[in-house]
Amino acid sequence: MVVWQSPEVVEKDSEIFIKFMYALLGIYVWEFVISLDFDWAIFSGRKHFRWPLVFYFLGRYCMLASIIGIMLAIQPPAQLNCQALYTFTEFVGNAACGFASINLALRVVAIWVQNKWIIGLVVVIILGHWPLILMGGVLTAVWVPGTGCAIVRRNTTVLGGLFIYSMCFDFTVFCLAAYKLAWAPRRAGFAKFQSRLVKMLFGDGLAYFFIAFLANLLATTFMLLDLNPAITSIFGVPAAIFPTIVACRIVRRLANFYSEEGQSSPPG
């Protein structure tokens, strides 16, 4: 039987955690670099900027800042203020999760634009998400000579609640979008365009929900098990990275779809 709190197991799991973080850094940096052309097209004015893209950029760059912070924490170049670094890293990482969910929710707002009750429900769900995001960054970290930064206390209950809320949030907005898209009217002259758009929105929403649900489920399970610090935290990072990647891809795909079709920019 594995003694998860034994020094040998903790040390081995910490090494696995560090290697896993480097792998995730590579994945995210690769994704970030290959999609910089879209960012540049927006910044240079070649693509039209609309206000929902604010959440796209916030989620994208918050996630980049968070993973850089993690790298600094596990391989510090010098003695750091670990409390400030970890608080910042946790906050921007959790915020990236929030922005990813908002990017999906904005599609629902656009689809249900004529129904103020649905829009109000989505806004309330979004507002309920952020107190958990803000509380999820509350932890205590210290500098350990010869080791680096170490988290000595974190509120795993709040973080577990955050991941569970995120799963419920994503499930609700996906169901709202799927229901509306399944009954979307076909206007004369736009049937082919609408059919392709509905298929893309449904497929992208399903892909996002599946990936985000699986990532959050793993993070929640190991967070609540609380076996040791490395295992408790290891799946929290991909639970932020992969939904962020997929959400950003969905935003870019929708923007590019409208550009290719010669239509006006997507609503909302």
C-alpha cells in the first residue's frame, strides 16, 4: 500500500509534477505561438475587433502568465516572495478558467439574444462563478532553502467547489445552446449558411464541454482526495490549460468562419 505522505513518495511525486508542468508549458506555448497570427490580425486592424474578444485575450494571456508563474515557482532563479508569486499564479490561472467559460457563455447569449430570461440566467451564473475564482487563490506559500517555494496550506474545499461549479456552468450553457440550435429556424436564402454555422457551433460546444468536464472531474477528484501536495495540485493546471486552449480555438474558428463566408462579424 502506498503511503502518500511519506517523504520518498512526496519527493517522487514532486519530480513527476515538475516534469508534467514542463510538458504542459510546451503544449501551451506551442498553441500560443501557432495562433499569434490571429492576435496580430486583431491588433493590426486586419480583423474587426468586437468587445467579446476582450474575454478571449484575457483568458489567453492570463493562462500564459499563470504557467510562467508556475515555472518560476518550481525552478526559481533566486529567492522569491513565494506568497505573492503563488497568489498571483493561482488567481490568473483560475481567472483563465472563468474567461474560458465566459467565452462559451457568450455564444449562448448570442443564440438566445431575444430571450432576456435566458440571458439573465447566464449572467447570474457567470457572476456566481467569480467569488469562487477569487477565493480559490487563497493559500499560504513559503520559501524553503535548498528546495524553493512550497505551498503549506490551501483551501482544497473551495478549489473543489470551483471545479464542480465550472462543470455545472459548462453543462448548463451547453444544454441551453444545444436546445436552441436543435430548434433553430431556417430562414429562406440562408439555409446552407445556417446549417454549417449550427453544425460548427454544436460541434465546438460539445468538444469544449467534453474536454472541460473531464479535466475538471480529474482535478476535483484528486483535489478532494488530498493525498499529498503534488498529487493534489497536478490536475488543477490542465483543468485550466485545456479548456482555455479549446475556448480560444472556438473563438478563432467562429471569427474565421464569418470572415470566410463574407458575413458580418458574429453577434455578441
